[in-house]
Amino acid sequence: MTEDADETQVRRLKAAVHYTVGRFCQKIGEEHRREFSRQAVAAIAETTFRQCDIFAKDLEAFARHGKRTKVSVEDVKLTARRSAALSNYIQNRSEELALQHNDLKKTTGKKRRNTEEDTRE
Amino acid sequence: IKGSGQASLKYETVSKLLSSFFKEDKTKLSADAVVLMTEMLKVFVTEAAVRSQKQAESEDCNQVEIEHFEKILPQLVCDSVGSALLLF
């Protein structure tokens, strides 16, 4: 029973990857007036799926090495380290994310202070 | 990377996808890690598609075939994870 459920889950995930890869290929193809054959799309989707396996196993290993069970941003950075361009890209995105979080913290902090002042008044 | 556009995987899908490959059930993903992994996969797919397209272009083909992708695959895998060694 559970194995069947797992299989359906895997099939659904594969279908989702296949669909998104198809849209990417269509977009890039349109820009160059070239179509991707169905086989080519399927092959890219399958490779992406397997790449996910490799990424996931790496992330899990890095988290475990850091004595954590939760995969963090640092683990993702380690996974991206081999390609300088990718590594820079991920670094920038993670800094953007950190900034966003800081902004959120600041606004909620202000709100809290404001309400404190209100109660004092 | 040009032309990545709006087409993207959902965070939920990426989270489920990665979790399904974890060896241990207790391994979890932080929200930010999911966002960054979605970016990583986007880069990977875009690279695969762009390089295949270029290969087809260099061979003067109107359609990108699986053979074009096969030709760029080894370098793609090497570039993304140098550690992906095949043992068989």
C-alpha cells in the first residue's frame, strides 16, 4: 500500500519536472526559432530528476556533517561550490534572501515597539 | 542566464522532490534552502536547454534532438557536480 503511494508520488513529481522542463525548452526554443523534440525534453527532464537525487544526497550529507537534521542555506552553497558562476549566483540570491528577512524583522520590531508605546500612553 | 522567465518549479514540488531522495526521514529542508535549490534547478535546466540548442544550431538543425542533448550532457554534469562519478 505505502509502496504504491510512494510510486504515485514519484510519478507525480516526475510529471511536474517534465512539465516545467518542457516549458523552459519551449521558451528557449522560441527565442532561437528552434523546437525541442519530445525525446530531447524527456531526456532533459530525466537528467534533471537524477540530478535532484545527487543534490539531495549531497545536501543531506552536508547537513549531517554539520550535526543538523535541517538542510540550511550553507549546505546549498556547498553544493553549488564547484562552479564559480553558479556559486556567485547562489551567494547573491542568499544575500537577497537575508536582506528580505532583515527588513521583515525590522518592520515587525517597529510594530512591537509602537504597540508598547501605545500601551504606555 | 537569459530567458529563464516565469516558467519555474513550485517550491512545494522542489521540497517534495528533494525530500523523496533523502535517506533519512528526519532530514528536513529550511524554507530558504528550498528557495535556493529552486534557483539551482532552474539554472541546471536552463543550461541543459541552452547548450542543447547551441549544439543543434552548430549542426544547422531546425529541431533540437536527443542527440544534441547527449553531446552536451557529459560537460553539463561535470560542470554542475564534479563529484558525480559513475561506478559502473
